[in-house]
Amino acid sequence: MLRLRQWQLLAVALLACLAPLGCGSSGHTAAGPAVGGGSATTGGGGAPGPNGSSAPALPTPTTATEPTAPALPTPSTLPTYKPSTVSRTTKPTPRASAVISLGNIGSPTVDSRHPNGSAGHMIPWSGPSSSPHCILIYNASLPQAVTIVSVSFHVDLAGSSDAGPLQFAVDNSDPNCGWLHAFPGPSSRAPTCGGQTLPPLTGSPLSGPACVLRLDFPAPDSNVDRTGHFNFIFQTQCVDRSVAPCSLLTDQPTVAHPVTVRWSPSSFYVAACGRDAFQETDADAAQGKCLDQPSSASASPSSLVASSSAALSPSS
């Protein structure tokens, strides 16, 4: 009787062990298959299943988030300056100390002295000694100093194949070249003009301050006509509007607030008209003309290409 009861208890235990959840070797609930084929988790917060077990929590759907826009600068924050974003056609308003370009205004132009003592542009003929021809430049037009920013020479009438064009000696080193050797200049006479600053003239131009433009030309005793012209760029500082070019300013400069201006005067013409130079006038030469131009003076295209044209940059 006792043995029969033990078998009944054993059967009950086996029956309990065959319950839907099963029994592990340790007596804990074994994990069953998860919903959707995933692994079930114990102790999760899922909803109870039909047999009382807890189903795993479904993952919360994720939504794409827009990138966060950078915060705009506050009104007190200055934007970063980027040169690449600045229009090339837009220029900032120049400061009072900036250089103002007046362009080609014609005058004031250069003051010059030739061997005949007049402010002319005729190159006198003196046979083989006509070259080099040197021109003395000084400042008798402005009450303040003027700087020759640059000067260039351009051939107009190139001469012939035998008598070449006038040539600008850019690197002249002799302040007493040509006819000036008879009037040795002081240290204030510069052998070149590019980059030179000329204060107002107070005495004779031969005493300076001044600078020299030198022209060389082959076959100086030739009767062939040769002409050309210089172009200048000047600069000065204005403290009032009493004289040109300062008189062209819109705003009134002062000693405390001067304005620097830059301009181009009229071209400075020179003419070497050969043996008949004495018949020419300075007025004609000032326009680059020789009154009697022989047919041999007509320049061929090849001689024009080979003609001299040089420019000076500021030396300082």
C-alpha cells in the first residue's frame, strides 16, 4: 500500500514536470521561443502572453531626425571676413589718406629746360654731338613737392634704317650728360626722373632740385626727322584747393587731413628735325612735328617694331 502511494506521488511530480513551461535542471523557468523568432528575455516588461509568460517588448520605431541648423550669430557678433566672397567690382570707400587718381587731366605738366634756355621741346642740331640730348625737369608749377611716380617714352616718327629712332636711356647715370656738362649740377640733380620727388623750385633750374631725361639716337648728324613723347604719372599731397590738381577735389583737404592725389599730365613731345631744326618752332615741336618731313622719314612697320619704348618704375 505504501509503495503504491509513492508511485502516485512520483507520477504527480512527472506530470508537473511535463507542464507547458517545462522544467530545467535547476528548477527555474526555461526560456521558450520569442515572438517573431528572436530570443526571449527574462524579467522584461513585455505584455503577458496567452500562457502567462511575458513577451519581449517590441522596439520603438525610430524616425529620421533633421540635422540641427547652426545657430545664427547674435546681433553683437561680427561676421568673419572672407575675401573670396567680396565682389571684385565693389570697392570700399577710400579713406581720407588714400591716393585719389584724377586720371589724365592735362595739367599741371612738367617744367623743362633746353639748351636754348626756353621751356621747349626742340632738340637742337649740332652734328655728331647732338646725341645724347638731355632734358632738365624741375618743379616750377606747384607750391608743394611733386613725385614723378613713373615716366615712359614712346616713339612716334622712327626715322629710317640708317638713322634709328630716339631712345630713352632709362638707366642714365650721368646728371651732367649732353649740354648739361657745361652746367655741372649739385647733388640735388638726379640723373633719372622715375620715382624722384621734386620740391618747389626757388632759384635757377640749373641749380636744382631737378632730374634728367636722357635721349640717345644713332646717326645724330643725319637730316632725318625723328619724334617721340614722354608720358608721366605725378603724385602730390593736397592741404587745400588753391591750385591744380588740388582744385579738382570735391572735399576740402586740410593740413590735419591731407589728401594724396595722382594724375597724368599731357604728353611731353620731343622732336629731332635734323639740319633744319633752326627753322622749327617750339610750338610745332611741342606737338611732335617737324615742319619739313622728307619721304625718308616715313617709318616702315619693321622700324616701328624695333623702335625704343621704355618705362620707369618708382625707385622707392
